[in-house]
Amino acid sequence: MDPQLPQTVDSYLARIGAARPARPDAAALRELQLRHLTSVPFENLSIHLGEDIVLEEGALLEKIVARRRGGFCYELNGAFAVLLRELGFHVTLLQARVHGGDGQLGIPYDHLALRVATDDGTGPWLADVGFGDHAQQPLALDDRTDQQDPRGTFRIEQAPAGGEDYGELDVLRDGAPQLRVDPRPRVLADFRAGSWYHRTSPDSSFTRAPVCSLFTAAGRITLSGRKLVTTVGAERHETPLESDEEVLTAYREHFGVRLDRLPAPRGAGVSAPNG
């Protein structure tokens, strides 16, 4: 084990405002996921700042803990997996594809999610701190009934059988499919191609404009380009930011992200932050 890792874990817990749990049970997992969602932003700023995205545990911890940045799914859930393992949880990386608004599935390794086993006989749990606007609490992976969450009604169903069916599961929110999860274990290096696609392809929403988004107690706050969007329940409020300084201040004050220059957008605005 890296001799610096215990110290890094303490710093990680401080980063998300969480105490070290007494045991790796379901209650602790719920608390850690919520703390992470409300402290570490979902953001694609590295793409628009010309920064490399390195899918290695040390690099992810350095970015999220030491530099107090966020990231997208591979980074956020990759780092969260390290934290959970060090706290005694058993964690498996899973690959998933995102259901698009057109009914089509995204690329393989479109998303990284986590299967988490706890020591209290519950679960296993589908934990996720990297899918933008999604479940606030871990979902019971083997439960096929409706699961009530502060962010909606979720349901996990067996995916329709097909040529690429490996016991895949569809995750639905309020009746609409969001993710198709492959239950086979993966390692972080498996997601490098998906990460490369999302940071380089013109077909990826992440390359079109910078976005930074964070859960709040009642909704979420998102900075997309020069537009600050706050949602509370069904209410949505947009604030245009005119100057560069206003944008940099918004990154700092709302997301804790300190930048010395603005991310350079490559194209049109992005949709809801997922992936």
C-alpha cells in the first residue's frame, strides 16, 4: 500500500466534509455518497483547459483531493472507489452505457459506476458520484421494485435480451431509462478508450462547451459556458455572466474551483451533465 494513502484518505474525507465511518455499512455509504455529491463538482474543465486526463489512482486523488477539482465519471467514481476501499468497502468497477434522448445507447465504457458491498448484509449497492443529475442515494442492485430517492423514483430491471446481453441491467428514473449496466468486473484501465472518446470526439457533448455542476440540498447548480443555472425542485433560474472575472468568481464561489484562466469552449452549449 502507498504509505501516503492513509493521509490522503484523511484529506479526502476532509475534502467532502465527512467523518471516518465506524464501519463500512450501508448508512456510511449513503452519507459518503451524499457528501461527495454536494462537495465535488461534476466538470469537464480539463478538456477545455488543455489538461491531460490520467486514469490512474494517484493522478485522480491528486486532482480531486490536492487540487480540489472535480471531474467526469471516470475520475469521480474512480477516485471514490479508492476512498471506499480504504474505508473497508468491497468495490467493483462496472461499465455502463448511457441511454440517449433518441433511445440509442452510448458507446461501450460510456460511463463508470460502482458495485459496493457493505459489511451489514445489505446490498450490493450501485453507487455513483459521477452521473450528474442522478440518484442521491446508492441503489440496491438486486432490487427489482421501485426505489424511492430524493431525486426521483428509480428502478433496476433486467435489460432486454440481445446479442450483447451479459445479464445487463437497465436503471430507470421516473420510468425513463438512464443507464445500461454490465455487471462484469472491470479495472480502471478499461475505461481509457471511453475517456479518450469523450475528451476528443466532436460527437461527445463534453467537447462542445465547459460545464461544472454540483448537487445542492434542494437541487443543483450548474455553470455552462457563461450561464449559471440554479434549480430548486421544479424551479429553474438562469443568470448570464458577462465578464471573465464573473465567470472565474462563479467557479470559485459556487464550486470551489480556482482557475487562473477561463476554459475555452469548442462549440455549442452542452446538455445535462451525465457520464
